Amino acid sequence: GHPALAPFGTTIFATMSALAVQHDAINLGQGFPDTDGPEVILEAAKQAIAGGRNQYPPGPGVPELLAAVAAHQQRFYGLDVDPGSQVLVTVGATEAIFSTILALEQPGDEVVTFEPYYDSYAASIALAGGVRRTCVLRFPDFAVDETSLRAAFSERTRMVLLNTPHNPTGKVFTRAEIEFIAQLAREYDAWVVTDEVYEHLTFDGAEHIPMATLPGMAERTLTISSAGKTFSTTGWKVGWVSGPADAVAAIRAVKQFVTYVGSGPFQPAVATGLGLGDDVYADLGRTLQAKRDLLVAGLREAGLAVSVPRGTYFVIADAASLGARDALEFCRELPERAGVVGIPVTVFCDDQDAARTLVRFAFCKRDEVLREACRRLGSLA
Ligand code: PMP
Ligand code: GLN
């Protein structure tokens, strides 16, 4: 294999989803909903297929999706984005992340990110020949430690890779934290690449603050999102990146040779989704918040200490009370012991001690599935 990938092996999501199937366990590992998104979007995809939109779409994306992404940024955040030059449609956020890093990084450049980090970040940085510098977010509040963030920057810093709302912690970065990151990015003349795939999945009135909305930051920020989480269509793999025209052109140049284009008939369907009313968006957070409450209560009842997430699909719990000493080992045994699958947070960390017994559980599942998972975990204590 590629030497840069040697430390990574098979992704934890593939490993744990295979264990779920093998043991017929409840899969609270990989983050995907067990119900589909709004009917009107599913219908729009069927119509696109029936209507013959089955050949290569244009390289940057279909015009109505480019326009819908720009309109979405204006409607929710007041951002001016030119659909013709400042938006690129990608094969999920995953390709946007990879192509953006490849386009903006030179080998040896440093990328500052937060850990625990989403697994594709480390692999994408490594494939680009970059060097990862992390700032550790610590259980249970996962606050940004300013001293440690500043220490992660250097003269070689090319980019900050931010993710808010944050997978796997469920943290929504505060305005003060975003402002501090912006200040450092300006000081070190770095790009900010911000992964906002959970932008609409926030709870308790938590405000999602896009980096690009801060004064002077739009010109150095690449904003990434995807339809998978917002519309419960993770298999469609429609994502996008928006930002300054010259950077988007550089990313498009990379993308040409990674996938060229993708997801033809799903692109117009996602454009339909982005145009849905505010009530649909408000409902996303409300529905998921109730599921969060259900899982948090169940985990607590099973005796686990929990960090209550304010966004995303995920909650992190400390499995020490269930006898865990090593999260990976614990999660490998859990499907057989209890019929439940979780993700060990250690796989997202360089500093193993910061996550030793922490497990991530997904709550984007039907209520009865969550209840049964909690019952099973409760019987372990
Ligand atoms: N970023 C984060 C933080 C994620 O959790 C995920 C996975 N859902 C992705 C990116 C990948 O998104 P996509 O499925 O659109 O490629
Ligand atoms: N983003 C999802 C998660 O964090 C899964 C993505 C994947 O399987 N690569 O669970």
C-alpha cells in the first residue's frame, strides 16, 4: 500500500459495522440514520433519473445545485457566494476535504486540527505529505485550551482544519473559540478549512457559527458541507466546498483527477432539499435532540458518565464504569458481550491518554432501537 497510509489500516467504521453484522448487534457505531430523509427529496431523485439526468454532470456541479448552495449560505448566514466561481460540488464532504487539502498543501506543510479528529483528516493530510499538529479537546466539556492551540501553530502552518459541530464530541464551537482560531489563522497567514456537515443538527438553541461569517475571514476560509447528514441521505454522497474563487479553482483542478464528477441525478434532488422551508430545518434539530435525550438518559442509567452533545449524531460516554480499560478492546468485545456497537474514541486521537476509556455512540436511530441498546448496556453494569 501507499507508505503514507501504513499507520491507518482499515477504517474503524468498516471494522465495527462488520462486527455488528457478524454478531447481529445494534449498530450505534457508524453514523448513519436508520430512516430516510424528506419524501420530496427522494421523489426529486427519482424524477431526475426518470427525466434522463443520468450522464456526466458538469465538472463544477449542476447549475441548480451551485445556485442552491449559494442561496443557502445567504439565507442562513448572510454570506455572499458567487455560484459560478465560488462553489464546487464534490462526492460527499470526504472528497471536498481531500481535494481541498491536496490543492492547498505543499509536502511538509503543517495542518492544525483538533483531536479527537474525524478519521479522514489524518489520512488526507498524510496522503498530501502534510504534517498534523493537534490541539487536544478533553472530556467532558471538550473546551479549546488557548495555550495548547497556540502551541500547535508555527511558521510552517498552512491550514487549520476545523469541524463544527464536531464529530465525535458533539461539541459546537463557541463564538469566542472561533474568534481565537480566526485570530491565529490571520497571525500565521493560514487557510481555514471548516467542515460543517452537521451545521443544521444542533440542540438546546446552540448557535452554529460559520468561520466565513467572521470579519475578514471569508477570504481565507473554505467551507465544506454535505447533504448526507442534513437530509439523512448518507449514501448519496453529495457534498460541496465554497470559498474564494482562486482557491475553489485550485480545488476543482484536483477534483478533475480524483472523481471528475459524481452523483449526477442526486445533485438536482439535493438542490430541492436546500430550498425547503425553515420548518423542515427546524424539525431536523428538534427530532434529533429528542433522540439525544433518550440515549443520554439511557447511558446514564447504565452507569456511564456522559458528555452531553449540543450537535451532531454522537454522544461520548466513559465506559470505565463498565470495566473498560482500553476503549478499542472494549468496543471489539461489546458486540458479543452486549449486542451493541460503539466506536472507540482512541482511534481519533494521537494522545491516547486523553480518550483511554471513551466510546462514541450514535443516536440517529429509531427510538425503539435506542431503548433496546440502552437496555442491553444496562444489563452489563
Ligand atoms: N466530516 C465529518 C465530520 C463527518 O462526520 C463525515 C461523515 N459523515 C464526513 C465529513 C463525510 O461526509 P460525506 O459522507 O458527505 O462524505
Ligand atoms: N461520518 C460517519 C461517522 O463518523 C461515517 C463515515 C464513514 O463511514 N466513513 O460515523
